[in-house]
Amino acid sequence: MSRERYTTRSGAQHPAGMAMAQILAAATTAADPGVQIRRVLRASDTTVWVADEALTPARVIILAVGKAAPAMAAAALAVLGARVSHGLVVYKDIDPHTPRDPRLTYHAAGHPVPDARSCTAGAAALALLAAAGADDLVLVLLSGGGSALLVDLAPGISLPMLQALTRRLLASGADITAINTVRRRIDRVKGGGLARAGAHTTLRTLILSDVIGNSLTAIASGPTVPNPDDADAARQVLVTAGIDQQVDPAVLAACATPITRQPVAHTPTIIADIRQSLAAASDAARAAGYAPTLVSAALAGDALQAGASIAALLRALPPSRQPRCLLWGGETTVTLVPQHGHGGRNQTVALAIAQGIAGGTDALVAAYATDGGDGPTDAAGAVVTATTWQRAQDNGLDPAQHLSQHNAYPLFAALGDLLIPGPTGTNVNDVVVALVGNDELGIRN
């Protein structure tokens, strides 16, 4: 991953800018699904090893779903070669340079709000599993975004109902675990739906995790693991989010239906998560002369509050003789306000940090989505310094208003401080990197 893709106006002008670009590039490269697939998947003429389990299938069928699906499928094909007979790749975006294999069908679908293509993809996935033979191996490759990309609606649920529900949940500030609790009750492909459809064949799952704690039931809403929820769990999510009176009665009815639980013949394997990215970021920081500290690998909660907390920690740092790199990994949420603007959780975190360190600690801070996309924007996040808030005001902008209206994107676009690496082919949550102190500035913060 070229470090030039992580250079913004503030980053280029700051003495720590090159180090920041190197750290973000290292964090992304460490989560490369191709590297991780090759680590856990092997094959010979007769045998396929999936996470050290030896299998002898007649054919291998690939079902890849998620933001990293094209890269994961390409890596599996490189390992398995002619053993793969066919398959399906369901994705949000695809790098134009990612090769396509004629054996696989590539299907784009809606994200974060499902669309008709998501339903078509769900039907295609179920058909793929239904046609698999008893002697076949269906290799399921899951990554973040799968919940929206692959849909098989429960009886009585229409696509407009699902879309309205999804928008309300996303706007409510509910985290992904809560949102997927509801999705498992109204969508038959989730909560073990794929496993049930493929019960007659051999099915194994490799997962690139974008969920804090790596809950197998939350990643892509757990299509190959049983639904563990209590009968009332989904309704409670709607109540807590304050939208139970706004959703269609059919949704409430679906949430009250009995939960189908069926034993699954395998446990999915997590091949990578945010920890690999944070470890690589730490190594890159150390190589650049910064003393790295992992503050948290479970950053969560409201993006405004998270940014304010990070800024408070930066302001309170005691003096140090060595420049430091502070690292956070995780995923925050945004509760949208009426007439909200354009941005994403990382841009909100970054602008909240900019407010908190304005005129103070000379830190270079980046808030960054490892998949290259932050909310409904083409940016992965943004870079800020202690001068960002004032620079915005000097440019005729009202940063406080942009922050309160979740409208960070146009502000950072005007300042030239958006991170826009494009689709990265991976997805393991978000990273916040703060570089504090630099010899060229004589800073000992």
C-alpha cells in the first residue's frame, strides 16, 4: 500500500507527516486478506487444508461475501488453483486492478443499506449451496459489510421495510452488534442461514473480522453460526434505539417469531482482525523513531465523545524526551441529527479531536477506516493538528457547526485533509494514530 495515498495537506506540512503515511500504510497492508488467506489455506493434488484441517473434496466451491470478498477470493484461487470449480463473489466495491476469474460470478450489492441486488445475491448464494454435492467443499470467505450485501428476507418483510429499518438503526447510534441482532431475525440467510442451506455438503468459513471482540454471530450477522439470541433480544434493540414505534408491524412480528437453532458442523476461523493492523502500525512507528503505545483495541461508543476523550488524553500527556505514537483501534458510532450533513464516524472523531487540541498539544492525528470508506463518502477519514480548528475558521468555516451537524466532510475537503486512499481490499475496523513530539519542532510534549 503506497504511503503517498495517506498524505494530506496538513500531513505533508507537518514534520511527522511522512511517518504518519508510513504508519497508515503499514496498518492497511497488515490486514491484507491475501496474506492471511495464504497463511491458513493450503492444497495438494488430493487434499485441502483449511486452518490445519485436512479435507479431500471432489470440488471446491467459493462463496466470498463482504468488502474484502474480491481480494479474499483471488487469494483462495491462487492457493487452490484448479481445485476450484466455480463460485460467487458478492462485494460493495472492487479495485479496478483486482483480477477476475472466469470461474467465479462477481455480483455488486448495496451497502450500508441493502438494495435489490442484495436480495439477488442472497438468492444466488442459496442456490449455490443447494447445488453443492455431498463430496464438495464450500469455502465461505466472509468480511465486513456482508450483512447488507447478502439478504434473504423473512416472510412478510419487504425490501422497503428492510431499507427503512436499516436507515433508522444506522441513524440511531446503535452499534453493529445490536444492528445485526435485528438483522438475524428478519433475514433467513443470517443467524446460521447459510449453514442450514449447506448442511448436506462440507462447509468451512474463513473470516476477516470487522467487529470488536470477533463475535462470530455479529460478523456479517453470523450466516454460518447458530443464532444465540434470546427470543426478545431484537425487540429490545429496537426499544433501546428508540425506534420500536417507527418500524413496520411486520418487522416487530418477525422479531417475535421462534428462533431456528441448528448445530453447525464447524467453527469459523478468524484469519485477521484489528490487532494485526495495530501491531504493524506500532512497528512502523517504532521504525520512524516514535515510542508506540496501544491505548485501546476496543474504541467504541459515540464518535463525538470518543474524539473528545482522545483529545483530553493528548492534552494530559506528561513531558517526554522521545516522540510518541498513541494508537487506538475499534469502531465508533454516530447518532444523526435532523438536517445532518455529509461525513462519517472517523471524520467526526477527527474533527472532535481537532476541537479538543486546538491551540494546544502539537500532535498529528489521523482517524482512518481500514476499508478506505468512512460512512457514505469517498474518504477513509481525516488528519488533524492543533491548528486545524483555527485554519477552518480562517477559511470562513464554522467548525463547531460542522461538528454538531455531522458535516465534517466539506470542512476537511476545503482544508485538503481528507484521507482518500480508495478501496483497500480489506476491512478490520478503524485506526486512530496520534504522533506527539518531533525533534524538528523541538517539541517535548
